[in-house]
Amino acid sequence: MRNTPVAIYGAGGFAREVAWLVEACAGTEALRVDCFIDDDPGAQGSVLNDVPVLSLHEAARRDPRPQVVAGVGDPRLRERLMAQAAQAGMGFTTLIHPRVERSRWLEIGEGTVICAGNILTTNIRIGRHVQINLDCTIGHDVAMGDFATLAPGVHISGCVRIQPYAYVGTGAVVLNGTREKPVVIGEAAVVGAGACVTRSVPPGVTVAGVPAKPLERK
């Protein structure tokens, strides 16, 4: 059986971790790392961890229907890069590490990346091009919007809504809401590393600390 080539858009640290994830998934799925994509002409033509770094045009020509996945952590940049890949005729693949514990009561959108060591319980909805980094836990009745991001070691309790483009930093904790009143991390909100979120965060607001509070603008 022919392995499906996977192009990783990005060539930084997380992109290299995604390449490792593809290799781990290759044990259970017919996948192989094909290339990194970098828009910087200075990086194109180099080799990174034995994988060529190409332009988007070159990557799109290597296969009739190449599959791409984002290797960048910034949600807005990820959206722009995935739009460029779609315009170039590329499809998207979803990566879930074999060492992810999950129930069968999940919905996972295309292009999503779920790294090793995560635990996802039940009745969880995850949108498109979401990134869930190493060793996170997600409780029951959680929804994550498109391009949302969990950095390593995040713990999301039950009945939480994480809106599109939100970013939850390393080691942060979001306490549980209820079905009637879920805790909401608003669109494009940022939760700082190590924060403990006890109440909803408005769209576009950055919170930090224990308990998490909005950062004052200077």
C-alpha cells in the first residue's frame, strides 16, 4: 500500500515535532513525511532533520493531491497558511498520536493535530486545524473552535467552550462550567502560561495569574 505523503507547513520547532508525530502515526496509518514548506526563499532548498524544505509551489507539484498539516502555533498565521495551501490545491490531514487516550464520543475536524500523551474524555467537539500539544487533558462536554490552540500541559475541565483562535498557554488550567453556564474562552483570547481560569474570558482579552485576571494595557 502506498504511503500518503504529508507536507508540514512551517519549518520551526513545532513543525519538527509534527514531523515526529507523522512518523509515530505511520505505525498505524499509511503516512510519511514528504517535506516542510517555508515561504522564506532563504530556507528553501535546505534539509531539516533529513526532510527537504520547499516552497508551497514545489510541495504542491510533488504529488497529485498532497496532504498538508500546519506546523505553526500562531492561530491567525495558521489560518493564513492553510488558506494558501487550499488555494494551491492541497488537501488536509488530521494527526492523532497513537498514545492519545480518547473515547469514541468525539468529533474532530480536518487538519487538527493532537500530540502524544493527551487524554480526551467524552462528548467533545474539536474544530478544524486545532492544535493540542503534549500532555493535555480535556474533560466532558468541551468544544474547541477552529484554529484554537492548547500549549503543552493544559488541563481543560468539563463544560468549557474555547472559541476560534483562542490560545491557552503552557500549564494553564481552566476550571469547569456547567451545561447551563459553560466557562467560555472567547475568540482570539489568550490564557497565559500557568494561569488558573475560574470564569469566562472575553474575546481578544489576555489573562494571566492565579486566579486568572485580565492584563492591564499600558
